[in-house]
Amino acid sequence: MKILMVMTSHDQLGNTGKKTGLWLEEFAAPYYVFKDAGINPTLASPKGGKPPIDPKSDLPENQTPAVTRFKNDEEAKKAFAHTAKLEDMRSEDFDMVFYPGGHGPMWDLAESRDSIALLESFYNAGKLMALVCHAPGVLHRVTYKGEPLVKGKRVTGFTNSEEEGVHLTKVVPFLVEDELKRLGADFQKQKDWQSFVVVDGHLITGQNPASSTETAKTLIEHYQKHKK
């Protein structure tokens, strides 16, 4: 079972002068779901090397067991510091792909031709794709048969009210919930900050950081079911 994890290389939070990047829990929790299942994921990002981590995701109140485990795992930290370049990744080399969120992907991966082409290739091949939190926003330029990929599909992602909760509604390039609805998606959600995962065919989406573990587990479960 080969999994590709695609992370952001973007570290500027709009015009605020503040830093952003990957939300650490959304990398660490899925990473260990995969590792504990005997899978060694391939890590990639647009620029390669070490992805930026959103400083807020590393605050004391946002520490989780997976984050703590990552900080004490020299092998994992080394892999994280040396991600491959996204442009070198091919869907045929993997069984599935996972996109962690954080605000960073809204700027780079959402507009990346390499990311768009990769996701379209995975989808056209009938391979599983999972995206959590802000990462479903990365689908906003991804198409299938000339239409938005998400059109008519059940999806979730970081909600308008969650974005309001972190006071970044006016900072992000677009709101994940509004954008996916605009594209014709059937956007589903639970209460803010609760774990929630939606599956539609081979597209799996998670609502927020609390959904990262369940999204990764759902990805593996669906792969194993499909293989039986």
C-alpha cells in the first residue's frame, strides 16, 4: 500500500505579516495512522524540503498525542524535513493520496498546476483521495470531464463558522465552504470542531483538525475494502 502525503510550502498568512503553513496535527495524526498500519508514506510539497508549520498549531493548547510523538521521532522529523518536490510525483506510483490542511494550502496548492494535475490523475484512475480541513479547498480548480470535480458530490471541509472562529474570514483567498458550494458540491458539516468525515465514491473529506485521524483511518479502511 503506497500513500502520498502532499503538504503546503506557503508560509505567509495573506497580508497580515503573520506566518502560516501546515497544521501540525493534520500531518502528525494521519502520518501515524499510516505508519501504525505498516505504511511508510511518501511526503511531498511544491518546493520540496521542510514544509512550514503554522505556529498556532504548535501552541500548548494544540498539542495532541500525535504531535508529541512526532516531536520525539527523529526518523519522522528527518522525513518531514526532506519532502520530495510535488512536480516529481506521479499518481501511477501510489495507491492513494492524502492532503493535510492548515491555511497554507489555500494559497499554493489550490492554484498549483502540479497539484491540480496530480489530483485529476488520481481521480481519473479511480484511486482514493483524502483531504482534511482547509485542504478540500485545494479541489477548487480540479475538474472531471470538464466540470468541477466536486460538483454534485458530498464533501466537507473547514466551515464558514470555524473560519469566523479563528478570525480569518477576511484574510483567506476564499472560504472553503462557500467555494465548494459555489462549485455545486453538496457541502455537509457537523458542529464546529467536531470530528466529521464524508465519503463520496473515492473522494474522502474531513471537516477540521479533529477529523484528521478519522479521515486517515477511513482512507485505509476503504482501500482494504476495495481490495477484497
